[in-house]
Amino acid sequence: MKKSDPFIVETQYYTCCDPPDELVLQSGVKFGPITLAYETYGELNPEKSNAILVCHALSGDAHAAGYHEGDTKPGWWDVVIGPGKAIDTDKYFVISSNVIGGCKGSTGPSSVNPDTGKPYGLSFPMVTIDDMVDAQRHLIDHLGIKKLLAVCGGSMGGSQALAWSIRYPDCLQSAIIIATTPCHNAQQIAFNEVARQAIMSDPDWQEGDYYGKTIPARGLAVARMIGHITYMSDQSMEKKFGRKLIGKERLGYDFNQDFQVESYLKYRGDSFVQRFDANSWLYISKSLDYFNLKAEQSLVEVFSKARSSFLIVSFTSDWLYPTYQSKEMVRALKSNDLDVSFIEINSSYGHDAFLVDNKEVSHILSHYLARISKTLNAV
Amino acid sequence: MRLDYRIILDYVSPKSKVLDLGCGDGTLLSLLIREKSCRGTGIELSEESIYKCVEKGISVSHGDLDSGLSDYSDKRFDYIILNESLQQVLNPKKVLIESLRVGKNIIVGIPNFCYWRARLQIFFRGRVPVTSELPYEWYDTPNLRFLSLKDFRYFCQENSITILKEVGLSQNQIISVRPNLFANNGLFLLTK
């Protein structure tokens, strides 16, 4: 494929876990059927050894790369995935799926409950990161892949990669964990809770029963604004906005918007409402807060189950998932004699650094994957 | 190939597990992996060097040497290499003692601050030495510790560290006569 050709992709759907073979969720609830929206890029080789599963973050979806027919905006990690890019679709078969609980084609609170013919709303069961991964496992089985070359993700995507490495240690050659924590800490839970409260205190939320009615747009927009602040850094906000005013020469001395940063956040909030379901935000943010690899054992004991290689990446300006949390994982992996590479990339973009066009991230990913495929072929 | 690398390759038995502390751009590690079939990993502080290591397909950890060893269990590695890095750590004694815990053998490469040219500069010019091997001014040197080959031998003796092999080097040749005076660098193979 020539570089100039648009990389046109399509979302596909896979349904599994039909009763009586429902997925047993971590909470003990049996749940099914489950539909997963997914996209694939590149070709699976005859040995089925070049598959990479890419996992998305809180607000992501299956559309990680390329363009949907007629769209002007590419997928959320198009800077990294595509022909000739770091995760090179000329070499690798890339799979990206929307998590359960999501709202972009996978079964979630906005999906219709086949038993009632109405959207689940809050009757949707609580799902965890482990549950998301268990559902993905069904998709990977369906695609006939026994061992993934890599499971890769940033933020919540990294949590899923971690869960893969521990739940299905023999199903992956490597785990690529970017801007991730082994356990949501109090501050991370706190931000998520403020975002959830913003949604739940919107009168239009209606205990989650708003489908077909007015959506809790104000609450979800505020939730997104809070989230967005935590994904940036002091430095990146100062550089982007400073105290620049919006459409005026002097302060207004009223409660209309004065600053560019205000209007930017409002824009991000309002546009998010068009593409994301408030209940999905509640469910997925809760799954992140429940994520705790150290719940029952020490991190060293937990990683004793892992078999894959690990690449851990953090960013200097990420104050939401700070480097010390990555280092904690690196230490526990080393204690288990596992192959681990770790780098803290100097970046001013905060937590979202992995999503922006970052030549260091691309460099690390392409070379790391080259090494992992070589080891795999050598075995 | 650099002479110190050649000697280190000679010290290391094939198929060993090696940890290179301060592995730089990973040149030595890739030589050990390629020529001696070693399994190797490194720790390096410089972000730029980390990218070069990853490019070479080496598994490497970003961090400082003073805190990088505590994660490893006893005698995890056959060899720990501290080539031109020991003089740059904050607490060299602790790093060495920790290395001897984690590794069966330690290879240490140090610049010799009592090389004759350095001695002459101190004696005749009354200046802190700046030589081709020690090219830094006092205000920009990464070296935190200044020692001679003799100092290092005394240190080993005092800490009951066995020197298995030792060699002095200068301008890509081995210095066998009075290395503490005529060698720019020293390489030591140690065990405890």
C-alpha cells in the first residue's frame, strides 16, 4: 500500500457467551450474550504468530487506526498503527476491540437487553478489567490465535494488558504497558468519583434510565472536562493556553467565559457528549477504580504467574499515573526474573502523551516489537 | 573493537547471565549477546542511550545505579559489569557490595586518576588533571569519585573482595609494568 492511499477500515462484530454459556463475571454474575465490536488491520500470517492486540483507554473504542469510509478523522492511535508505522500493519495483524461496558458497538449499558427489549441502563452488571479481558479472550479464540505477539495499551489499555499477562500468561509473548498503574490509588479514584458525581447529579441522568429521553449531557460534559484536566499537565496547559483570553481584549467581570482554557474544556466536554454514553462512563470508570493487582497478593507474587516479556513506559509529566507506579511494576517483574524493559520518556504532554504523535513512543514500539518477533521466530 | 570490550568478552564465560550497570548505548551488551551467547540486560540513566539500546534489541531499564540493584535476588547474574560507571555513582561502596550479592562475578572498569600525565599536571601545573581519558573540567565532570588502581585494590582487600584478574590499559594496549603509573584504565574481575 502506498503511503498516500487512505487506510480505510471497518468495524466488525462478534457475539459470544450465549446462554447457557454465559461469561462468569468477577462479581459472580453470569452474563451473556456479549457482542464485541472490533477492527483488524494487516494480515494474519499462516503461522498466526504476528497478532497484536491493542487495548483502548477509558473513552476509546475499537476504531484505533485508519479511516472509516467518508470520515475525516482517523482512529485514536493512528499515529502509531498503520502501514509503515511503529505497529506496522504490513508486518503485524493488529486487533482492536471495544471493551464490554462500552458504548461503541460492544455490549454495554446502552445496549438492548434481549430479555426486556429495552436498554440495560443500570441493570447492566458491574464489569471489571478482568471481565473485559475474559471477553477479549473469546474474540482472540474466535480469530484462531493461540498466542499473541503482544498485548499493548496505554492507561486503561495498559491495565488490560497487565490482566492478560496474569490471567492468560501463555497466550502472549509480550505485554506493552504504557502510562499504567498496577492499582488505582486514592487520587485516581477521587477524580473518577467527582466525574461520576457530575453525571449522577445531572437531573437528566434519571438513575441511568434516560435512553430515548434527554441525555445527562451537562453531567457527562463536566465529567469529561475533569478527566481532560487530569490527562494534561501544568506545562502543556500553560503552553497551550496560558492566561489567553477568548474573543475579548479584557476581563469581562462576569461569569461568561474569559479564558481560552475555559472554552477549550467546554468544547471538549460538549463534543464528547455526542459520542459517548454517560452510563458507560460510570461503569468503565468504576472498573478502573476496582483495578488492583495487589488485592490478594503482593505484586511480586502476582507477577510470578506471568511468562511474557514486558515493556513498561511512563512519562515524566504524567501526574495521573506517575512513574513511581510503573517502577513498582518493574521491580516486581525483575524480582520474578522476567524480561523487562522500562523507560520514562521525557514529555510535557501529561498522561495523554502516548496518544499524541511522539517519535520516542514510536521508536520504542517498533524496535521492541522487532525484537519480540525475532525471539518468537528463534524459538 | 575497543580493547576493554575485548577483555571483558574474554572474562565472561559463554551463555552467562549478565547485568550491565550503566550500559550506555548497549554496544557491550550486544557484543556479549552476539559473541558469547549471553543473556543480558542493562540499567542506564540516560534517556537517549535507552533508545539506542532498544534499537539494538536489548532489554534495558531506565534508572540510576544506586537504586537499581535491590530488586534482584541473590546471585541472580553470573556477571555484573560496571565499566566506567562506578566512579559516577553516589554510593560506590553500596553499589559494589550489592553487585557482589546479586552477581557471582563482578567486572569493574575504572579510570586511573593517578596516571602519570595526571600526576604531572597536579605536580607541575598545580591544576586538577584534564587528560584525553579524563577530559572533564571540575565543573562539568560526571565523575563523582576519583581513585587510582591502587586505591581500588586496597578497597577490595579491606572489604574481603577477591580480585581474580586485573589488567591495566592505555591507548588500546595492555600495560603490564607499573599499571598504577602507566595505565589510563584498569579492569578487574572480582568475586566474594
